[in-house]
Amino acid sequence: MRVLVTGGAGYIGSHTLLELMAQGHEVCVFDNYSNATPDVLTRVRSLSNGVIHDYVGDVRDSDKLDEVLQDFQPDAVIHFAGLKAVGESAEKPLYYYDVNVSGTLTLLRAMARAGCKKLIFSSSATVYGEPEYLPYDEAHPTNPTSVYGRTKLMAESILSDWAAAGDDRTAVLLRYFNPVGAHASAQIGEDPKDVPNNLMPFIAQVAVGKRDVLQVFGEDYDTPDGTGLRDYIHVVDLARAHVAAIDYAANAHGARAFNIGTGLSYSVRDMVSAFEKASGQQIPTKTVPRRAGDIAVMQADASRAKAELDWEATHGLDDMAASTWAWQSQNPDGYEQR
Ligand code: WQD
């Protein structure tokens, strides 16, 4: 299929390009490089030896979207382009609604003009909010606790209503748990611009000497070691879930949500130990109070994705830690060469 990938130069987008090309799909990237660099595509091109069409543009720019959709004529769109920092979303709510919600609307209108009716959406397990039961299945009530989470849920609602309004429309809503890890080549990976918000990139920067100490946000949760439990998912498994969603969308109609996780969960301490083992480095830690808005446990019931997408995670914790370390140690400044 011909697949347009918005946000294709980002962390998850870049890994997805490689998996799509490996399965014979033709790809085109649409990215405004607000949180990525064109060097990513140089590396993906050399890893794949394939053709990647690319356009620079913002998902709120209808004219630019019309141009790429008319030129490339995609059969489907994978929509990664969006903002994802929970803390920043509380400070800049209108910016988040604009990019994540209006951006999705603008994209859908441009797709309608180009006759493209299939969309795979980069959603988040954060749409569920405080668990009423665990593991979360897709029927769990949705009650996000952040502006960011609400933008994702609103975009999901728009996509569901859009898909229901035409027989041949498909929206696949992929609710990611906690993506970590990097490609086996160590050529692409996560490259946070400022202080990392997330656990794994923070641990990786401590291991490589860029930061002194990992702050553990709370050791008084009702979990075996007192730290938060999360369902970490290797980014290559996550990328493959998008390829599975593209295959599914070829024959499905309407909107459908899928949890993309492993069904297992690990604590902050488990992640630190796995990383120390993979890197041979000590990770100094300091326990501090809980981070506002954090919940104790997030864990996926990923059985729907297995049954309907024929997808399941294959990479375990050791590989998540080892691939993160390989990427971080070989690219200490990310895509910025020293
Ligand atoms: C994991 C665990 C922290 C950093 C967030 C978003 C979510 C999704 C993924 C995009 C928690 C603890 C963390 C640190 C720590 N994003 N931690 N010290 O909060 O589960 O999810 O990222 O879609 O929407 O909310 O991930 O990696 O920030 O935290 O102790 O320096 O690590 O308290 O238990 P989270 P995370």
C-alpha cells in the first residue's frame, strides 16, 4: 500500500517507516520537524536502501496537506504528528487542542478531498485515566486526567464519528502503553530535546553521564516495591503493530481501538536494574515525592490486538534496555553530532 506517515521523522514514526518498507509498503513522510530532524530520514534511508518521499509541513496546513495527498495519492495515512508532553499540555492547552485535535480534523478534510479513507491513529493508554480495574481492556471507561489525554480522546471521538458516517471508512485507534527501546542498528532512537519527561530516556542519560541522578517519583505506591508499574513496549514491536493495523484496515470498516502493550508490567526499580545489567553502569537514584497526576499501575490487556490484528509483542525487558543503551551510548547527543 501507499502509506502517508505524518510525524514520520519522530521516534515511533521513524521505526514504523522501516517496518512498513520491510513489508513492501511505499512510504511518504509529512513532518514539520518541531520535535525531530531531517537527519532521521537520512539514517532511515541508509538502513532501508529504500525510497522515502518527504514533505515539510504542519498538519494544520490544509494547502500543504492537499499538495502531498494529491502528489502521493496514499491508500492510507498513519497519523503520528502531534504533541505529547503531559506537563506542557497543562501550560499550553490551546496549543495542544490546536495541533492534536484541529490537526486531526484538518487532515481528515484533506483526506476527503483526496479520496483517502483509511487512517491509523497514534493514541495513548492515557485515555483510560485512573483504573477502575486492571489490566485495562478497550472497554474500560475513558477518563483522561491531563489535557494531553483529553486531546487524544477527542481525536479518537472525531475519528469514530467520521468512520461511522461512511461505509468504506476505517479508523484504527492504537492506544500505546509506554514505548521504549531503539532499532537494533542503534542508528535511530528516542532523542528528547530538553530534560526527558519519561523514565527510560532519563535513565539512559544518567548512564551515559549527561545527568547525575535519577529521581524516583514516589516509593509509597501500593505495588511490590512501592514504585509505579508500567507496561513498557519495545518501539520495534510498536512499529510492527502499525504494519498489522495497515493490513487490518485493508479489509475492515468503521473505527476500532486496540491496546498496544505486552500485558506485563515493570516497576521503576525493575527498569533501573535491567538498565544497569545491560549497560554495566551504576544508575544513582534518589527518591522524591510522587509526581502529580501519576497513577500506581498501568497494564494492558493486549488480547484484542492478538486476536484481530494478529500482532503481539516479542521483545522483552532485556532487549528494551540493551537497545536503549546501544542507541544512547553510540549517539550520546542523539542526532546532533558532536
Ligand atoms: C514511568 C514511571 C513515573 C520519570 C507518560 C505519559 C503517557 C505516555 C507515556 C505519550 C512512572 C516514573 C518517571 C522519572 C520516575 N506518553 N518516573 N522518574 O507517566 O507512565 O506515561 O509517557 O503518549 O501519556 O503520561 O511514563 O516514563 O514518565 O513514567 O520515577 O524521572 O517512571 O513516576 O511510575 P508515564 P513515564
